[in-house]
Amino acid sequence: MTEHPRGHAALPTGRASIRDVAARAGVSVTTVSHTLNGTRFVSEQAKAKVHEAAHALGYVPSEIARGLKHNTTRTLGMLVPNNSNPYFAEIIRGVEHHSYAAGFSLLLCNSNDDPQQQADHLRVLAERRVDGIVLVASGHDDAIVAVCKDLRLPLVLVDREIETIAADLIEVDHAAGGELATTHLLGLGHARVACIVGPSDLRPSHQREAGWRRALGKAGIEPRAGECVRGDFGPESGAAAMRRLLHSPHRPTAVFVCNDMMAIGALHAAHEAGIGVPEQMSIVGFDDIELAAYTSPPLTTVAQPKEAIGTGAAGLLLERLREGRVEPRRTILQPALHLRASTAPPRT
């Protein structure tokens, strides 16, 4: 057996078994099991021998075996459309922090905005025997609905509701956020406020656009054709959409962009065209990702309480696991406008 410096155990390799620990400690396998799991009285002398042996061998109990025995793995699954998007990364951080504090590990999957890949990942998470799943859906697709209905384990939807799935939901009031952004721009004196929306198959896109239209309607303004341009929530699409607006015969003086990543692309396109922000064009984003405070100029944006969304999603899942709650619960959080330097009154 390889010797190790005093006070240092072998690195856990998974090679040492519970029988190896029992043999080194000179006790039975049952005694080792009860010592490590705290399930029965074991003398202090036997405990000391077991812990010394486990430490020396680098023994790590099998969580899979424990899960099979107790019908729990203390692991949660999470599936997001694109973990390179800072918005999702910040939500993941909240879920992971709350899960870890409760003694749960988090298994993360990325669907790359592909509904079929999303459905496949959900099946894999179920096969890994996770105790519950946090899902940010990649659009509304029949495959995802079918898989979710077959999961038979706790599910929390984040940010994007799927009406046909009876699951917990936590999200911000997207329509209120769109109205908040547009009302701010109208209040500055902008008569023509355009909108860059997200993918057509995502409810938040429709809801944020509805908020934009609601604010215009309250101000007695009818949007012109071409003042609502679609993107895909990525910065490249935001830049392309802004170029279309800049070449419009009725160029707006302000734009509400339905997420910060597209807004960053829109800022780039304005700078590229020599349009000063906010001197010639005001821009408001949505999400308030950390990067929004460091754009040039810093981006005015509708803030989603991302940490509260992440910890709330984990909390809803853990509540179901601990208390056995069955009835779905909807949690709708309110957005807030964070004012920075990308908005100003229009030049006369």
C-alpha cells in the first residue's frame, strides 16, 4: 500500500470500497456503514478506527448507491437555452447557491436553443435520477410538452411559461417591464419609440412587445409599419435590427430593445453608423445583466431580479421535495428600471 505524508489521505479515486475500509479498520462492513451514515450506535473506539481507515484510503461513499437505497440522489437538474448568455448565467448562480446551501448538487445542461436537444437532455436528467428539474424552455414545442408530462418528478419553469404543463413557475412581469421602458422614453419626450423584439416562439418576446404597445396606446401613439423589428436575443441580431431602423424613412429617436444582449448589439450598430447615444438615439434594454453597467454609454435597462428568480426557483423545487406539495404555484416578480446614460431627451 502506498504511504502518504502524515495528516494527508490518498486522493479519492473511487477504488477503495467499503470492504477495504472495514478490513483496514478491523470491523464489519455493517459497522462502517452505520458509522458513516450515523444510522446506529457505534462505540467511539470503532468510530475512530473507521474514520482513520476511510481517511487513509481516500474512501468516498457512493452517492448513487445511497440514492438507490433512499430513493433520492440529493441532485437537482437544470436546463437552460444558452449558458453563455450572462442573463442565464446569473440565474444559474442563484439556483446553485440555494441548492448547495440546502445540501443538493446541481447538474447543468445546455440546450443550445434547440427544442429537440432540450427534450433529449430532460430525458437524460430523468435517467440520472435527479430529484427535480429547473427548466428555462427553448420555445414551445410538442416534444418538450410530451417529455415534461412524462417526467413524474418536480419541475419548476423559469422565465418562460408553458400553459399546457402543470408545473411551478417563477418569472418577472415581462409586459410590465416593456411598458416601464417605453413609458420612460415617452416621458423624456420621444414621440417615435421603436422596438426590437425577440424570437416569435417565446412568450417573453410577445409579452415585452405587448408592454411596448400598451405604453404607446396610453400615449395615443399608433406604431408605424417597420417600427417593430425582430431579433433572436443575440447581439448580432440586435445590431442587424438597429441597422434596419436607422435606414427607415421615419427613423425613431428612441428604441426599446427586449433584452440586453440585443441592446449591446444595437449600441454597436449606432456607434458604427456615427449615431450618438443618447444625443441622437436613446436605447433601453431588458434584463440588467452585469455587463450593462459597463457598455459605452452604460445601458439604461429594465432589471429582472435574477438572484431572486434563481433562489426562488430552487426554493420552489425544494419545497415540493420536502413538503410534498402537489398544486402548481405561480410567482410573478416585478421589474424595475435602472437609469444609466443611454437615454436622454431628444434634441430639438
